Amino acid sequence: MLNGVLLVNKPKGLTSHDVVARIRRILKMKAVGHAGTLDPFATGLLVILLGEGTKISNEFRDADKAYQVKAELGYTTDSWDNTGEVVSENREYDISVEELKEEVFKHVGALELKVPIYSAIKQKGKKLYELAREGVEVDAPTRTMNFYDLKWIEGDSHTFEVYFRCSKGSYVRSWVNTIGEKLGMGATAVELKRTSSSPFELSEALELDDLENLKDECEGIDLLHKQVGEMESFKSLNQALTGFLGLTVTGKDLKLLRNGQISYALDERLVFEQKEAQKSGEELTMRILDGHTGELVGLIEIPALGKLKIKRIFNT
């Protein structure tokens, strides 16, 4: 059984759910999920969770991500990307590259932007895209989205392409649409590629077709799992969570932890970390490793106030 994270380069035209379903079929595993949806028109890094890895989705969904987006000026669609229906056009505009670039670079930092109507945000108990498809008029909510490390790639008076990083819950389509509104001519996202989902990079990712080809070459599912587990694109639970401090345990402490209990001795070993959490006012997460095998046993949450508690136990 594979337990961990598989980094995949999502092709254009597939939903994130499509990719999950395909990997379930290839690897013959039910426990497959993902951490951070990509729109069907988007490509790039999709973090796939395998086996016990499905327990750590929140650790990656909250991570900052990086994108490369290309936008076209002069029209808007109902989905704010080029898969939607055109709702407005303004081809009679005049703007220089310098003026365009100046406006684009104004849109950095924490911005209060509208969420796309074609999104999974819920309103009236339903997802916005469900209401939109039913023809129900909705007032799209706004949320704070943070865009930073903006870099200009190329552009002319009709299109521009940029790279940036953004916080959890940020919609690139909203960012592009807002720039179009400020310019008074409309703008639509036509290409989108996720290049990073911290701490993972697109350069580490596997092509879906390569995984399919590997399945055809392997004699049996056990060999396929073994070869996938040796790939750079696969990260064990421990490798995936190296951003957290680690602590090894053995004996009674280990046995109690596997049974969902934190021993007094383990609590005492984490006194320094508890004081640090109290000073910073921020919760800490600690990896607990089996002192004999080096395998990840679980995650312990160290709150700014209160007692230690077990966040996750992994059955590997």
C-alpha cells in the first residue's frame, strides 16, 4: 500500500476529480484524494494524497501556491476564463504595454475581490456554480485574497502573462477580472498553470500518461506500487511533512501513542515547544517518529494555550 503524496502534472481539460478517479483505477486504490482543486482549463501541480496521506489534506490545502497566468483583454465571460460564455466585449480600446504593466502591478498584497460565480463557494446551501447553472441570480461574495512576488513574463496591448504567489482561497480568475474592470475593457484568463504548492514544485511532478504507461509495463500491482514509491514524484508521509519538527519515540511512549494517548514522559519532552507556542501565540505541529523504523507514527498539536493533543495517527 502506498501512503503519502504523489505529485502530478494535471493536463488541460480534466477536473481534479477526473485525475483522482484515473489514479484510483491505475493504482487500484480507494483511498485517493487531492489537496487543492485546479479548474478544468488549468494545468500544473496537483497534490494527490494516497492511503494514509488522505489524513493530511489540511496540511497542504492551507499552503500558499504559485501560478503562471495568461490573460486576454477586451472581453469577459460568465466564468471569468475562456471556457465560459462571452458576456461583454470592448475591442475598441487603446492602451500601451507600459500602462498595462503599471495597472497590473497595482494589484498586489491583500485585496478584497469578488469570488467567481462559477466556483464551489456555497450560498443558500448550494455551490455557486450549481446556482449559476440553474439560472439563479446570485450576488457573488467577496473575500480577502493575497497576491505577492508578482513577476512580469511578457505582454502587449492585447495580452499579458505573469507569475505570482498567492494565499489559500485566492482565485486567479478574480484577480484577472478585477484588472479588466479597472482598465474598463475587460480581461479574461485564458491559460493557467500551477507551478508550486508549498513545499512542492511542478518540476517534481509526474505526467499522468507516464503513470499509465508504467502500469502497462509492470507485472502486477505490487511491482507498480514499489516503482511508484521509488519515484521523485512520490513523497512518503515523513518526507511530505518535513516542514514540521520531528521527535522519535520508543517503548511505552510509542505504544501509548499508537493507542491514542500521550504519555507523561512524552509531554515532559515537549515542554520547550509548549513554551515556544505560548510565547508566539501560534499552534505548533510536531512529527512523531518510530525510533526503531523511522516511520511517521503521528502528528501532535501543541496549542498556544491548553494541553497537547493528538492530531493524527497513521496506520502504516
